[in-house]
Amino acid sequence: MTSNQYDAIIIGGGHNGLVAAAYLARAGRKVVVLERRHIVGGATITEEIIPGFKFTEFSYVVSLLRPEIIRDLELPKHGLKILPLPSTVTPMENGDYLAAWDDHDLTRREIYRHSPKDAEAYDEYARVMARMAKAIKPILSIIPPDPSSLHPKDLFGLLKLGKLAYEMSEKDLYGLAKLMTQSAGDMLDEWFETDALKGTKSASGIIGTFLGPRSPGTAYVLLHHYMGEIDGAFRAWGFSKGGTGGIAEAIASSARALGAEIRVNSTVKQVIVKNGRAVGVALENGDEIYAKAVLSSADPIVTFLKLVESKHLPDDLIRSIQSFRTRGSSGKVNIALSELPQFTALPDEPALYRGAASISPSIDYIERAYDDAKYGRFAKEPYIDMIFPSMIDPDMAPPGTHVMSCFVQYAPYDIEGGWDDAKREAFGETVISTIEKYAPNIRRAIIGKQVITPKDIENIAGITGGNIFHGELLLHQLFFFRPAPQWSNFRTPLRGYYLAGSGAHPGGGIMGAPGMLAAKEVLKDGMWKA
Amino acid sequence: MLQLRHTPFHERTSKLCQPQNWRRWAGYLVAGSYELTLDREYWAIRNAAALIDVTPLMKYIITGKDAARLLDRVVTRDIGKLKIGQVYYTGWCDDEGKMIDDGTVSRLDESTYRLTSADPNLRWLSMNAVGLEVRITEVTDNVAALSFQGPNSRLILNRVADNPVDGLKYFRLMQNKVDGIPVTISRTGYTGDLGFEIWMEAKDALPIWDVLMEAGADYGIAPVGILAMDMARVEAGLFMIEVDYTSASHAWIEPQKSSPFELGLDWTVALDKPGYFVGRRALEHEKKEGSAWKMVGLEVDWVEMEKLYAEAGLPPQIPGMAVRASLPVLVGNVQIGYASTSSWSPLLKKYIALAHLQKPYYEIGTDVRLEITVEHHRQHAPARVVKLPFYEPEWKKK
Ligand SMILES: Cc1cc2nc3c(=O)[nH]c(=O)nc-3n(C[C@H](O)[C@H](O)[C@H](O)COP(=O)(O)OP(=O)(O)OC[C@H]3O[C@@H](n4cnc5c(N)ncnc54)[C@H](O)[C@@H]3O)c2cc1C
């Protein structure tokens, strides 16, 4: 028995790869995770870019991580703690602000301050969205059915997934059908009149897409984010202790405890194919490792177009993957601060800094930011979603100082003339000066910062095109279309080769579902018996 | 106006208590929670530092030549082995070996002890002190107490205490000073996390509160009420009098009473200690014969429970706090016990309960069913008997 023979190889040690490894090891399989970087986590990592200051480098909040994964893998025992993120505040251009709290009455009263009508609509909106999210939620844990038994063009056929139609009232069903085709902007206009409210809500419809809040299809993404579920109840987002790297570490620790082996600094160059079957991988360093099943948690482009020679895959799949939309549109600026930014619009309420702050004064503001990106420039006035991790988890920065995580949209991957150091610097500067308009002290508070462009996401995290979800969450890239028609059940035309990352159903975000579901399919196939 | 008693921290706590959800505790008022939702307070216990006003605990100073003899006679643990600076958690029983109360005994010096309890015990102590040279003084109102819990509590205490608390071991105490004010600090608590209890004269309460809140500001300190503490103590597998057991002195009927064995306190019953103590014979007998009941942990099968709600078209609806209501526990269709406190565990993402089960169902791993109410209908969610505590961080005793 050589040490390079396994039951399963997992390419990529992002959170999905680690989840897949843990589930396979839990089922008694001998597994190895091969990660190209020196650390595991992929897009869920925490690094001390500036000594003492922990940056939650890419992803920064969590809500979709499946509770059954947390329980099955005993992640709390391995250090996972998801801390509450109780509020979102939007400073407004007129010097006022809009806050949403984790308390219903507080939020209602706050919205009432801006619009009594919106305060009322807010309740109904929340109920409708929660009902739809609940109806859709089972889909996250199931494998898309064989599309050949459905008519893919028939939207109602799609809605039958997970007995949706059966569970929902006709009114909700029409609402859902509408939601799947509408723009976030149009939908929110139907409900609300307060610009800051609509702007902030529309933002969750465009995160990770190369679309604006007025583009059709973004309303659905809004729901996808609404599904964010904490504690098995329908709740908002949380912050994981130690940043999202804490999630990767907990899953890795659990996987190791279950017997999985994790190798870092191990870039896979190619999948080894014998007799039309994946039988192992060749590493960049020349090593070869063999297994009965090979799971790739890298993005679909890497998985299908880079790691496998095209002769092993059917043309239509290759064409589908080539047209899979992976255009990165987001960046990050992570900042070490000597003091918190003081937003002039905000009341002196420290609790607000334990939540998120959002630069999203209106839908038009975000749409304008998108306009810049459409023509190959980063937004002059971007949408920015900020959190202050050190206010939630004091271990993130030395006492008395702070870290701040800014998620920024839009910054196109295909920027005019390509990304370089000067453009990265200019992008960072734009973000700082945008924040400065609302919090004038920010500049003098900066101890150091890290600017991440979509190109950096590609280079560091290894995600082609820098799309945060391994491919946009668009209706035609979800469910049985993800990553390609006929191949949504984690298998590939190459026997023994599986997709287990965010490019698979049910998609991106820190969810773990693709990894878990892929592992379960591999176990069903029982490759090692053959 | 007639009023319940305020603790010496009230001037601070009353200004911080947003929901004004005051709870009664032994004739005092204490904050149920300080914020409108419990999340942050719960996580202060588990991830940062929680400052909890526990002044209402009954406190007695027992001193004199026979102080140890009195305590040894009353409680089930071997007080002869309690060293100066050490603390014992213990229960005490009536002559039938049924629990009257539980609390801590601290040995402050050669012949002085402090006993804490939930209920008044002065009469019981005095009755047992007949013929002994001992003085029992209740100091409940004179001594203010703060429970300071959470992984950052030690760090913060070190910033303000004259002497570092690093060397203070689990269930030990030390005399110390905070901001020049003398305090006793014990490495104890009711959360199952790293934590301390700080004992001070009532007149010093406010300055100590202020100093801690200030020193903890950069370490995530939060004032925490008893509702969040209640969730933490269930995770820690710690029970509460009149919720999880009925004091033998309050019980109407025999079955309401519990022995320490039935509550899982076997480790506190020192049958090997010399001489007589209250309840000894009954406890020896029970030890030999085995207990009819046992308090255990229950973990509800979330996925199965979710299905019960889904059948009614609902997402799971579990209160985000500890619930002190008795819920029947079944095997097949026969009730074999009851859960006395159930709680959502935000850390474990599990619905857990402290349950009292009959022999032989209290064995670890037994599959049972817990009653839940789904849309006004009685349902039974599958659950499993597990070892207590549900959660114990490695730093609790380190
Ligand atoms: C800037 C940014 C912000 C985000 N914010 C959030 C957020 O706040 N909340 C949220 O839920 N989601 C967020 N996301 C999305 C989320 O982080 C990702 O969808 C998710 O982490 C992807 O996980 P994964 O395991 O599928 O893939 P990845 O994390 O991308 O992991 C894939 C791994 O494969 C490795 N790999 C690639 N090729 C090879 C090879 N040839 N050999 C070996 N290893 C290889 C990579 O190094 C990487 O570690 C964000 C993403 C980004 C980029």
C-alpha cells in the first residue's frame, strides 16, 4: 500500500473542499485534500497582513452555512462560533441615517421616522420574503432532479422543485415567479419609497453579479441572500470568530479529527485519466496521487477547462462552461485603524459599530456605480458594505485599535487596460475617499490597508475571473443549470470526477452545501467498490 | 411604596437595562437582560466577558472552632479536606438523603467559611449547630457579588487587580485588591466557561463595577442578565433549584424530591468521609441499590423536529432562550420522565434539555422522544440521552 493511494482526492482546500473531505472521512474513506496555497480556506481565510491586525481577507459575514453541517461535523467543538451582527446602518447624503436592528420594534420605529408607509410595508415585505425563502430553502439541501423530466423553459416546472408549488399559496407562487424575472430595483419600488432603504436592500441583489439593481433577475438574488439562516430560524448575518478563516480552520480541524489528510502547497496540474475514468491527479511538483474518486472544489473553469484535457469531455459541456458567467465585479479593502471611523450622520451609539454600515444611499447611486463598471472602469462612487470585526470579536485587533472590512462593488475584472499596481492604488483611494465623505476622520485613523481587486481574488484565491461565487448567481446558472445542463448532480462526464465547489448547486457563499452534497453523491456511487 | 430590594449595583444596572425586564431573585430585583435580544449577552459569556450581578445569592459566614464540623455535618462533601483558599460546590440533604439546596463552601481562613445558597438556610444551619462552638452570620445584604465570566475575563481582571489572577486555579479563591479596594476573587461561576466571582463589601460595589467596565471596554465586556446566563448554564449541564429540582423542604409530595445521585452529583457525595452527616444512611442505601431516576442531557434531533414543523407548514419555532417548563419525555407511548429546562444552544446549533429520566432509560445513547407543541398540537421530537455537560471549552479549567 503506497501512501499516495486514496479513496478520494479533493482538489482545493476551500471550505467546500474541506466539508467534502470531512464527510468522506466520516464515512470511513481515506481522503486527502490538496490545496495550492500555504493555508486552507480559499475565499474564507483570515490573515495578519499587518502584524496584530487580523483581516477577514475575502468573505466577511456568514449566514448560509448549513446548520446540519455544523452539527454533523461538530464544528463548535473545533472552535466555530458565529457571533451576532445585530444591525445595518446606512448614512444618508442629507446627513441623516437609516438603521435596521435585530429587534422588530426598534426597526419599525426607525423606518417610521423616514416613512410611516414604509414602516408598514416593511412588515409585510419581511413576511413575504420569509415565506418564499422557507419554500425555497429545502432546495439547498437536495440534489436538483433530472432536468429531462422537466421542461426547463417552464418556470412553473422550476417552481415545482422541492414541492414548492404544493406548499405555497397561489399568490406567493406568482410572487415568486415574478421575483425570478424582475429586477431588485423594480421590485423594491413596488414596496417602498425611502431611497436609503431601497438602496440598501437592493445591494443584496447585486452582490457577486455583474449586474445593476435595475437589471432583470437581480430580485431573485435578493431572496438567495434572504435565505441566510442562522440558528435554524430565519435570521440575518453573523460574523464568525476569528473572521471567516475561523470557519475554514474549524472545518479543517474536524476533517483531520475524522482522519482526513490535508496537504497545503500542493497545486494540482492535471487530473489523470485512464480508460475514460479519473484515477488520480498529477501535482505541479511532479508527484502523482491516485484515488478512485477525484473531487474538484476549484471553480468550473479550472475544474473542466484547465485540469482535464478537453478530449475527455463532450463538446457541449465545454461550450457551456466557456459561456458560464464568471465576471468578477467586487473588490475588498481591509483596513487597520487606530480609531473607529466616526460617521457624522450617526448618533453616538456604539452598538451600531457592532453591525454593518452600508454606503448605499439609493438605487440610483448603485446603478450609477454599475454604469462605470459596464464600460470597464471601477465605480467612482462605489457601493461599500462595511463591518468592524474588532467590535464584534475583540481578538481581531490589538486592544484600543480596530480592523474594518469593506466589500466594494463595482470593480470589473476586465478593467480597461488591465489591473496594475497604480489602478489598485487608485481603486483603494476611491474607496477611502468615498468613506471619508461620511466619516471624515477615517484617513488619519488608517494604520495600514490591503486593497483587493478581482484580479487579486483570482491570483490569491485562485478563482477564475475573480467572481466571488465561482460564477454569478443568475437564474440561468442555478439549480439544474449549475454549472451546466445535465451536470448539476455533482458528477461529470468523466467517471470518478466530481464538482464539489461553489460552481455546483446550490452555489456560492459560505454554505458548505456543494461540498456536503457532492460527498454524499460520491458515497452513493461507491467508486472504491468497483 | 413597597419595593423589592435593589442590589448595590442598581444605580448602574437600572440605567443599562433597555427592556426593563426585571426578574425577582430571592427578594431582590435583577436585570433579565440588558439588551432587547439576548444574542450579544450570551456571546459575551462564550466569546468575551460578561459582568453579571449575582448579589442576591444567599451568603453566610460560618466561623469558630467547630465551623468545619458544622459544615461537614450538613453538606455531602468532605469539608475536612477543604484547604484554605479552596471552594467546594456541594449539595445538602435532609435525613432521607433528599436535596434541600446547593451552593458553594469557601474556606476563607483556618476556621472561617463562606456558604452560598439559593434559599435561606440560617435556620437549618442553626438547627444542626446545636452544641457546636460556631457563629453563623448571614451577610447576603452586606456582600455584593459579581460573576465575571467568559474567555476574556482573566485578561481584564489582570488589568485591574493588584495581584495577577493567572495562578488562580479552578475552584480556588484569593484575596486581592481592585483599584485599591479589597475583594475576594474566586475562580467559580455558573456558565461552564472560564470565569470568576468577585465578592466585595456592598459599599464598594459601584467603583468595582465601573473599573471593570472600563478595563473591559476593549475586550468585549458586556453587562449580562440572568436570561443569557440561564442559557449558558444549561449548556454547562448545571441545574437550578425550583426549576430542575424541588427542595426537599418545599416539596408537597415525596416524588418531587431528588437525591444528589439522581441529579448527577455522585462526585459530591463523600460517603468515605468520617462520621455522620445529614442524609448519610439514606444515601449509602441509594448508592448500593442504585437510583430510580437520573438527570441527563437530551439532544433533540433537529432534522426530525424540523419535519414536524414543516408538516404544519412552519419553520422550526424554538424560543431563543432557556425555557423553564416541564416537558414530557417518552419511550414508545409511555412517559418515562420529563425535561425541566430546555434551551436553544446558539453555539451548538442544537435544541437541548436537562431531563429527569427513569431507570433504565437514563443510560447514555438511549433514544427517547420529547414533547413539543407545533401549532397548538402535541408532537414528539426524537431525542437522544447524552452526557453532560453539552459544552465544555478547554479553557474552563486551564
Ligand atoms: C471578496 C469576497 C467576498 C465574499 N464575501 C462573502 C461573504 O461575506 N459571505 C459569504 O457567504 N460569501 C462570501 N463570498 C463568497 C464565498 O467566500 C465563496 O463562495 C466560498 O468561500 C467559496 O468556497 P469554495 O470552497 O467553493 O471555493 P474556494 O474558497 O474558492 O476554494 C477553492 C480552493 O481551491 C484551491 N485551488 C484552485 N485550484 C487549485 C489547484 N489546481 N490545485 C489545488 N488547489 C486549487 C484554491 O486555492 C482554493 O483554496 C465572498 C467571496 C469573495 C471573493
